[in-house]
Amino acid sequence: MGDCIFCKIIDGEIPSKKVYEDDRVVAFHDINPIAPVHVLVIPKKHIPSLLDLKEEDKELVGYLHLVIQQVAKEMGVDRDGFRVVTNTGLHGQQTVFHLHYHLIGGRQLQWTM
């Protein structure tokens, strides 16, 4: 997807500070972290948002959650806890239209509703 910033990160056109990568998923530090640990976990397959998932993506979504678990352990937030957020659409504050999960932790988080 030509102008997708996350696709450019996947392709190596834009540098990132990766913490995990395999043939289906990449995880990297958010450039505007809101906590000591703020990592984005994304599929390499371009899927614009949660609403664009197809039946054939369900195995990938399950795999993404296993990667989030692994990254949480590697980042040291598994013991005290963390938050996983997926922003979807305009009101959900989605700014990059490539499915991604924010793994946020490393401090006591507040609820901001």
C-alpha cells in the first residue's frame, strides 16, 4: 500500500526500533510513547483496520495476540500488567490505517474515559 507508513516500515523504507519480527508480524517502539513501554505490534499483511478483517485473517489475529504475549514478556511488563489497544476509525482515534495493536505498560496506567 503505497503511502502506508507501516508498510514502509515493514519494507525497510522507514527506520524503526524493532523489538520483534518474523515472516508475519513486526513489533517496534512507538515514536510518541505514552508510557515507558509502548510498542506497536502489526501484521505484515496490510489490513486497514479491525473492521477490514476477513474470515481468512482469524489465524493471523490469534497469532498477533501470541506475539503480543511474547513481546510483553521480553519488555518485562508481563508480571505487573499492561494494556493492549486497537484504535478503529475516526472516533476511535485511528491515525494510521494499517491494523495495529498498542502494547502499553511499565507504569500504573489510568483509565481515561
